[in-house]
Amino acid sequence: MARKPRIHYPGALYHVMLRGNGGNAVFACDQDRYRFYLLLQQALERYSCRVFAYCLMDNHVHLAVQVGDIPLSRFMQNLSGRYTRWFNWRTQKTGHLFQGRYKAIVVEQDSYLLQLVAYLHLNPVRAGMVQAPEDYRWSSHRAYLGQEPIPWLSCDAVLSQLSAKASAARSQFSEFVAGEAGKGHRKEFHGAGSKDSRIFGEDQFLLDVLTRADQLPVTPPDLPTVVGLVTDFFDCGISELKSPSQSRHLSSVRAMLAWAVTEFSDATLTELGTLLSRDVSTLSSAVKRLKGRANQDNRVAEAMKTLSAHLANLQPRPQGWGEYGRQSPPSRY
């Protein structure tokens, strides 16, 4: 059975779960966790998202994320991809760090945000790692209590539900979380027990979300779709890109393809590297150079702008490029 598409609409709140491949650890030391914080902050700024809560466990991560206009998939691809490259570089490993696609449940914010935040903070308690959530260093709980400032964490949306006075709100929040501790695992926050496993909320919320999602369809293109669009655009065959040739034109097209995969696709540079028989670090460096050239060369900037207009629609590849109003191939910069 085919997987249901991701749900996206501006302002959607998600419970995101990112698990280690095969149940393996995704954090080997505190340095890894601090690096994850840094990359998370940068991704929040880049994609205009908000994080209401987080919990970094040894082999998985929980996030409560609210998106803006940009789909969650691009935020998560950036975060997981960059962190994987960091972890593999530091530990001298290769391959996938995370297990398949991340899981994301759309949660009704007005009714369940407070409960979701408490649920995330209680993960280490349920796992028997600590007696109380404030004893765990790697969640947002202590920030909510005012014990640890985290500038990029959005606490006000939750605390303001409890009291207009900060000290009273923190006290009530602590009491609320303690009261939630006895509820144990809540399958609804994991997509079970709902009419649609992608959504948790009241019946009217579920109907509203599905209606909005139908009105704003977002289907990130897969790797073949992006490859097809880019190779058609530059009138270049995939066999040429796979060849060992280092001609300026082919190198530029490879860089453009790597950029398109990074920015718009649900694929990864690892998958593209396998397809093109190129190292991931080589493709990543090519993207950086391409962005630098775009600031100095109008032809490069215009090509990226035109491709963006097509790829940002996140539609499956058409049968013919003519459906996109194909123009003549750009000059070979």
C-alpha cells in the first residue's frame, strides 16, 4: 500500500519523531547534542519554523514543530542531512544515521499543545532514565522552568495559556507535567487510534486539516523527478552526468542538480551521489560554490530562479517539459 502524502498547511503543528537506523544511537557524546542544537537553530531561522518543545534521547529525537509557508519536509531534510554529515565525519562512519523517513503527526494546537509538550518532556521519565523531567539535561523542560535560557525555543505559546505572570505560569506548568506523568505512553501522539494516522485532534479539526491539505497539496518530488526536470532544462542526459567528465558545463549541471535535490526534493545527496557515482562531500561543496557564483553571475542566478519556480510547486514530473512552458536551454555557463 502506498504511503499517504505528507500534510502541509501554513501554521501546522507537528509531533516529529526521528529515530536512529536499526535502533542505534544518534548521539555518542554531549558534543553531538550541542551540534544538533546549533543545526536545529539554523534550520529554524532558515525555514521560518518554531520549536515549542524537544527531547533528545539516545537513539531518537522528539520535536514539537510549527511550520510557516515552507513544508516541514524541507526543514527536516536540512536538519537530518546536516547532522548526519556531522556525525559521520566526527565518528569516521558512512551510511544512513536515521531510520527511513521521519514520522510527523499533525496535532491540534489549541487543544493539545500543552499536553504534547508535557508528553515530550516526560520521555526520559517513562524510559527510566531519570526520576523527574527537570533532572534530564537534553529536553526543553528546564527552559520552561526558567532554569536554562534557550533563545530559539518558543515557550510563550504554552506558558501564556496558564498565567500572564511568568513565575506563576512556570509553577503551573511544572504541576501540570507532574500530573501527566501517570498517563504513560499515549498512542494518539504517535498516530495510532485516529481516523487518519497523520492527524491527532478532534473530529472537526481532522476534517478541517484534510480540507486545507486538499486545497494546498504539497508532494515533494522524488529523485527521478528532480533529475528529469534538471536534465531536461539543461538539455543534458543522465549518462553524461554519470560520466567521469569534469567539463565546466557538466560540473555546473551536477551542482545545479545537487542544489535542487537539497532545496526541493525528499531525496538526499547520498542518493544522488550513488546515482552519479560522486561523493556526498563533493556534491555538497559544489552546492556551496554554486550559491557563491549566483551572487556574481546573473546567468547562474536566473537559471536557479527559473528552476525554483518549477520545483517549488513540488509536483510530479510531467510527461513532457512543454507542460512547464519549456524555453530554450540556458547558455552553458
